[in-house]
Amino acid sequence: MKILHTADWHLGKRLDRFSRLEEQTLIMDEIVHIADENNVDLVLIAGDLFDNFNPSVEAVELFYKTLKRLSLNGKRPVVAISGNHDSPSLISAPDPLARECGIILIGHPKTEIVPFATEYFQITQTKSGFIELSLDGKDSPVRILHTPFANEIRLKEYFGENKEEEINKVLSQMWKELADEFCDDSGINLLMAHLYMNKRGAEILEEPDGEKPIKIGNADLIFSDTIPEQIQYTALGHLHAFQNIGTKEKPVIYSSSPLCYSFSEAGQTKYITVIDAEPGKAISYEKIALKNGRALVRKTFTSVESAVQWLSENPYTFVELTLESETFLTADERRQIYQSHNGIVHLIPKVKNKELTESQSQEINLNQNIEILFKDYFKSKSGGQEANEELMNLFNEILNA
């Protein structure tokens, strides 16, 4: 069986004032084409389907159209769970209708899916947090332990009051009981979750900038040794960089977000994962790089001319631009920079080779000329930048008025 794993779509997400919907439409097309080209039998989407609890009409429309295309109008099952950016009720609401298209939407932890069948597959066993699917033309079933994101209230509701101390223990026990009951070598055994998971004793993985944090200290950190022995592949969502925190034989994979969503992700290649699975055997997988979307780039220049030249040569990017200079940027220089590129997200002026500390305070002579006092004041408030001629003309205009 071939299975596609993707996560963290964040449909509707913006980068500062820039919409990403056009790029997201292209990347959704790319994911659908990869699924079709690889003759994928099943699609797993591990949470953060939208970027917020109240997504735009356009984001919702893109989501449902993409799921319908991924499902081949019901021929290929698609299973999607909610993440920490999603409203679980919004995700679960269309599930009865979505099933007609072979789409299974799971919003809440410990959800028990009502068994159903389509022309092409059926749910043969179900329990809270578990489903087993039998696909036409496949000799073996696929079992999925599913755990959507649970916030603190939902963790207490579903997993008990002592979640800070017990979350690893509770999840481990829940997953083990399900695996012991349903997951033997006669089927393909998977776990899908939207969690902050790490290998015990390993360096803590960082959440990307702009991501709603779900790790508060180590209280919400789940360790990969909680995964039952029977599970052949774990499909995770939340962290935006591709990584396998399991082993080659039993991968535990964050497949990555499909686009770079913050400048902490600048330069990352984004992936989806296509898995080859057989009962009782080690999983093999291929990470497939995604090509669409604008690159996020952090660049530093020492002159406006060099910045404008690079910007002109790299139009299809989003840029965090730092410009080191001796003096404050003029309005004309800022205008020149912004007119050379339509994807400048941040423009950061920085004083070159000048560092001021609080210990470098000096006495102020209030008998000095008002212009000199203003220059000193401006320099102290702008990290050592000198007030340029344009700024001084404006100061004198206000002073004379």
C-alpha cells in the first residue's frame, strides 16, 4: 500500500500584509499531482489544516476542493485530523457529508468514527481514537491510531486533571491498549497525531516563529518512546521542518509544512512523504520536495545600490532586508528600495560599526544650540545613527512653525 503523509497546510495564513492564498493554491495542486503520479492508496493530513479558528471563505473553499481531488471523488480515502490552529468543531462538522466522498475528518481527541462503507473502501473496525479501513483490491487492512491536538482544557477533559505529569503516561497507555487490541502483523499499523513530540534525551526541537506554541516548558512534550511497538509509521504534524525522530525501520516523521511560513524557516526545503507499507515488514518512505511557492530570504546589504540590484534580480521572493548604513535612511532611499521589489516584508535599518551601551551615557549641556541637542537626542534614540539633512530640515520646519 502507498500512503501520502502531509501536514501543516495553514490555509489562509498571511505573511505580515501579504496573502499566501495564490501560492497555497499552487502547492495544493502540486500535492494532488504527486498523489496521482505515485498512485497513492491513502492520504493522511496531520493537522493545522487552517491557520486560525475562523478561516476565510476562500481558504475553506480551497480546503474542500483539495480534499475532493485527493479523494478522487471517493476512490481514495483521505483522513485529516485537527491541529492547534484548527477549530475541532469546524473540522468535524462536515464529516457525515465528507464521508460520501471518502473523506474522514476528525476534530476531537478520542473521537469514535461511526462505521461506514463506500463503493471503494469500508471502515471495518472502530473505537475511540482508532479506525481500521479495508480498501478494495488490497489484501490487508490499514489501522490508524488518531490523536488530534488537544489544548489544556481538552487534555483535562479527555486525559484527566494531572495532564502535566500524566500526558506521556496516559497517551502511552491509550495507544498501547488500542495497538494490543487491533494491531497485529496481518495489517498495516499507523499512528497519526498533532503533537509536540521529541526523542527522549535528544536536543529539544524548536517550534517555528509565528507558530502558536504548544510546548510550555516540558509539560506538553510527548516522547517518541510512548509509541507502541506494533506501529510501523507515525505521521506527525506541528513542526514545520522535515525530520524523522524515530528510526529507519520505524519512522516517526514530521513531513513539514508545504510552504515557508516565517523567516525562521527561510531557506528550508519543504516536503511531503510517500510511504510504501506492507504488513509485518519495515516501512520504506520517500520524501518528495515541493517546488511551488515564493522563497523566504534574509539578506543584509551595506548600500542601497547593492540592495536594489539584488532585489531586481530576485523578484519571486519574500525578503527580510537589513540595510547597514552610517545614517538614517532617507524617504527617497526607502522609496527606491520598495519600488524595486513587491515582496519586502521587513526593512530593517542598522547602524554600521556603531554600538552604544547604557554605560556610554554622557552629560548634556542644555546651553547648546537646539539643533545640536536634537542631533544628540536622535543619535541616542536611534542606536547611534546620525540625523541626515532631510531629517534636520524637517526638524527646523517644525521648530520655525
